[in-house]
Amino acid sequence: MSVILYALLFFFLYNLIVKVVLPVYRTTRQIKKQFSQMKQQFQQPEAATQQSGTASQTPPPSQKKPSKLGEYIDFEEVK
């Protein structure tokens, strides 16, 4: 009787680990890896612009041109 209980306990623990714990672990590891890659990609252009010195020089502000959105057309509802 106790062998059957231990077998069932082992079975349920194994299923819990395989179906819940391992996927969560793999997913968190993959997400951390992707975040670190994104951080590196963000820092690479930033470091390159600081080395060239162009980032410290901002272009003079230019006058804003009026946007050409076009003419407003009033449509009539067709029934």
C-alpha cells in the first residue's frame, strides 16, 4: 500500500516539475537573455555617438513649418 502512495506522490511531483517548474524556469531565463541583448543593443549606438562627439552637439532649433494636412471634406451619409 505504501509503495502505491509513494509511486503516486512521485508521479504527481514529476508532472508538477515537468509541466510547471521547468517551463517557468526556461521562460524566465529566455526573457532575461533577451532583455540583456536589448540593453546591449541600446548601449552600443549610445556609446558610438559619445565617442564621435556628435551627441554633445545639438543642432540649432529650426522654425516649425506648418503641417500640410490637406483640405477638410465633409462627407454626407448615404442611406
